[in-house]
Amino acid sequence: MELPPDDQATAVHVDVRGLADFATGLRAEIDKNLRPYLNELINIYSGGARFGPLIESLNVQAARSHYQDCLAEIINQLDAFARAGTVLADAADLMVQRYRDADLSAATTVSAVTDAVRDASRSQPPTPPLPPTDSGMGVIRNGRGAQ
């Protein structure tokens, strides 16, 4: 796989705090405003169509059947919405953790490189300064200047 040149690379900036806030807010919305009512709604909708059970009209019976199908789909959608919201909040939390781990890893890597360079520079004796040349134009040979 060929990597793009540096001038074509696109930086990705992630607002990790915003992502964490999104996960927290979504979870709170589901837990406070949906789950407490979910069982009640499912129980109500599971009761089925409550109109026209004694009416023999084919149109009314068709409407009852269609309405019952719609109620069943609403139950499925409510359950799917609660599950999907929870999955999305969990995924956002996981992404936050992975970005934070990557940031820590990157910081550790930069720190490790900095430490390695510092340690390597300490292990090398300083280079003695070169003696000056005559007027900066001569060549030093055998410590005696240009001849």
C-alpha cells in the first residue's frame, strides 16, 4: 500500500470531549425518556387494534389487520431504537477510550523518542572544538597550520 505524500495527507481532528458528551447525552436520553415508558408502550400496543371487533365489514376488518401490523412494527421499532441508541452510545464511549489511548500512546512515543535522544547525547563525549586556522583560510595539518 502506497501512502500519499505529506502535502496530500488529511489531518483528522477529533473532539474527544464532545464525543464523550454525545455518548453521555444519548444514554441519558434513552435511559430517562425512553426506557421508563418502553414496557408501558409495548403493553398498550400489544393489546392490538381495539376497534371494530364485532363489525363484520371487510373494510373494517382489513383496517384492523393493517392497524395490528402497524402496532407490531411500532413495537419492533421502539425496541430497535432503544437498542441502537445504546449501541451507538457504547460505540462512542469505545471510540473515546481508543482516541485517549492513542493520544497517550503518541505522547509516550514522543516522550520515548525525546528520552532516547537525550540519553544518546549524554553517552557521546562532547566534540572538542577545532583549533582556529590562520585567518580562516589555511588547512590544519599535523597541528601546524598550512605549509
